Amino acid sequence: MEDETINKVKHILNDWNPLGEKAYKVDDLNEYETEAIDILFYIDLEITTKRPVEVKKQIQKYVKEILEEAFNIDLTNEECKLPAEKIYQILFEN
């Protein structure tokens, strides 16, 4: 996993900031670096299809599940759609 890719995903998550105002209360947030690494790990490990629609749905699922678990928050699929699309673009369209 390349540092450049991690930084791009981290930037997407940080710009989106799903924690909102609660982000300042998290001591070890580190601009969502841990979550970016986890998302990329699962993408690398589990995505076997090449169909863009299916890949995007899988990325959306990972974004949702990882962030919900990490921060004990509830996110909708719709909230996770745009960040997942951006992550897809970084990984598969560049």
C-alpha cells in the first residue's frame, strides 16, 4: 500500500469529516489515517470483481462499516456514497 494512496484517501475522509463537530474530541484521529489504511486493506483483500458498480458498492460498504465501528456513529449508505466514489476514482481511474 503506497503512502501516496493512503494520503489521498485520508484527505477524502478528512474533507468529508463524518464526525463533524465531534472530531475535535478524538485524541488520536490523525486525519482519519487509520481508517484510510483499513479501507484500503479491505479493498485490496476482498474486491475480486472488475465491474465498477459492484466495486463502488463494496467500497461504500467498507467506508460505512469501518467508520461506524471506529467511532460508534451511524452513517447512511447515501452519506458514504460520495467518499466511496472518490476513493474508487483514486484507485481505479488514475
